[in-house]
Amino acid sequence: MGSSEIKNFGILGYPVGHSLSPHMYRAAFDAAGYPNYNYISLPVQSGKLYFAVEGLKGLEFRGANVTIPHKTMVLNFLDGVDADALIIGAVNTIVNDGGILTGYNTDVYGFLASLKEADFLPEDSHAVILGAGGAARAVLWGLCKKRAEFVTIGARNPQKAQKLANDFLSYGQVEGFDWHSDEFKEMLQSADILINTTPLGMYPNVDDMPPVDLKLLPEGVLVYDIIYNPAETKLLRTAREMGFPTLNGLPMLLLQGVESYRLFTGEFPDTDIMAQTLEKILAAND
Ligand code: NAP
């Protein structure tokens, strides 16, 4: 480990100035003895994505992360896409091997690894997901991969919840509901884990929370909010005060980054340094 070779990395998104990724990867590169590995924010407007992705080849970037709003569109501009990313329909990591760009989705790795850290076994569980957007797709695929017994999706738009469920029907038992419906409330009563994938409660709207009656959940259910800013959302605070175990989105953010680093370099990073860097920045934002 350690090298004086120059390698460039970045994160494609719009807007992307708020991203924690440059801090996290730079800290990991420094710790590994790669002072000449650069990681920068790459703001790319939607109509320019093709040129930006081609530019990764021209500029000989070794890799890049991809964030909102490009995670789905970018699939069209890559030379190959790994199986997880193809099923999820979203790429958050690109590796450039001599001009061949391959897309990966490490959110699913980050999600499953975070469950391990919380000692939650998804196998044979009944998982309830709130929201039916991009992050929900990665979470749902992770649960299907691990053979959750049943996955219930609740969203404000029942058509979107049902569409997401239908997309994954060949991988597991999944149903989508309006989260205000009686059927959904009944499903909450047999949940083993509740996972919020909506932005409700995310900074600066910290007084928001998904409209779920936590009193319906059985005792001991893990309440997981993939939001990491603030560290404790209103949903998690309410759940904790009611005695439920809780988990925030920081481990998922960290662990997707750990897996992307491994794909970029073929090595495992110093996870503690990456975690400390994220925590320090988020604490300064409070
Ligand atoms: P997305 O694709 O826009 O999906 C958001 C979902 O939340 C959609 O189902 C959307 O419903 C719903 N939603 C949005 N605003 C809502 C509101 N006011 N009331 C009710 N439902 C609402 O976003 P995403 O990429 O999935 O990201 C969602 C969240 O996950 C963000 O907070 C993001 O920071 C977080 N995230 C965390 C990690 C991590 O590593 N911890 C990774 C990825 C994402 P409609 O379709 O009806 O609009």
C-alpha cells in the first residue's frame, strides 16, 4: 500500500457541493499513503451527463461516484453494469479499467452491511419499507437477496409502491400499499424491521416524520432511518423514546463508501478514519 502515482476520482451529481464523499475518500486515501489520489466534486447538469461520463475516460479518472439526479440515467452511458446495479436500475459507483467503464451499486452492500452491524438478520423477516424511490429499490433488492420472508412497501403514492413491488415480484414476496390504508396498518403489526427511505425528517425539515403509528409495531422492532443528517431524526427519537432499538443512515453511507473504495483500489480502506471524518463534518453541521 502507498503510492506516489496520481489517480483521480470524483462524484457526479447536481447539486453536489454538499456531498460528504470528497472528505470521506480523501481521508481514506491519506490514511492509506496515497497523497496523490484526488477526489473532487463534479457538478454535472442533466443534459451534460453523457459528456461528463465520456470525460472520465478522456481525463483518465480511475473511478467516480454518482448521486442524485444521475444514478439511473448513467446506466445508458456505461460499457458494463454489474448484476446488482442492473436489477436496482441505479449506479452509484463507476470504475474505469483502461477506458472501459463499469457501473456498480454499493448502496445495497452498505444497507446489508449496516444490518449486520445492528445484529439484525434479514433472512425470514417481515420488513416494512417507507417510500418507493431510488433508495427503496436498493433496500428492497438487499432484502430480496437475503431472502426476507415478506416485504411491505408503504408510500404516499400507492401506485408507486405497487409498481416497485411488481418490479421485484420474481425475487420475493413483496406488496405495496398506501401508507394511510388499513391494510398497511395491519402489516405494521407483524413487522420485524421498519425502514424509512423517504427524506421526511432530513435537515432542514427536522420536525417532519413519516405518518406511521409506531404504537402498532410489535415490541423490539428495529426502526431504521436511512437519513444521516440529523443523526437522530424525529422518527428515530420517537421510536427510541418508545423503547424500540434504532439505527440511522450513517453506517449505510459509510459502508457503501467502503465498498466503492474497494472497487476503486482493490484494497480495504481504514473504515475508522472514514467514519470519524463523516461524524466530524456532521457534528459541525449541527
Ligand atoms: P427519491 O428517489 O426521490 O425517493 C424518495 C421517496 O420518498 C419517494 O417514494 C417519494 O415519494 C418519497 N417522498 C419524498 N418526499 C416526500 C414527502 N414529503 N412525503 C411523503 N413521501 C415523500 O430519493 P432517494 O434517492 O430514494 O433518497 C431518499 C432518502 O434516502 C434521502 O433522504 C437520502 O438522503 C437517503 N439516502 C441515504 C443513503 C445512505 O447511505 N444512508 C443512501 C441513499 C439515500 P414520491 O415518489 O411520491 O415523490
